[in-house]
Amino acid sequence: MKLIGTDEAAERLGVSGRRVRQLIDEGKLPAQYVGGGYVIDASALNSVTVYGRPGRPRKNEKERRAGKKQKVKK
């Protein structure tokens, strides 16, 4: 059993350290709090599915057009 920190887990999953801690808080990623930080069993990363890309989802074409029409010049 190899234990890793949140930073290494984030790098392996391709997400931020904040997202890793969020997954831990949601119970989706098992971890133990030890000495001021979380440690994660490296094999537990195989059971976690991270969807999509980081950041806000892009608007579809219809939403972008609607946003442009709402702008009013003064």
C-alpha cells in the first residue's frame, strides 16, 4: 500500500488539489487525515471518475447568441 498526498493525487487525476479535497469531503475518494493533511492510498485513485475539464462549462451556440442580443449600447 503506497500512500500519497493530495498534491500527487491531483496530479495523477489531472485536477486541482482543491478538487481532490472536495472529492474526499463528498466521500468519493477514501482518505485519512494524518498530521495536518490527507493521505490517500494510491490504488484508491482507480475507483475515482473525474468528468469533464476543469472550469466553467462552455455555453452552447444558442446561449451565446442570446447573450449577444441582450447587450444594449448607450
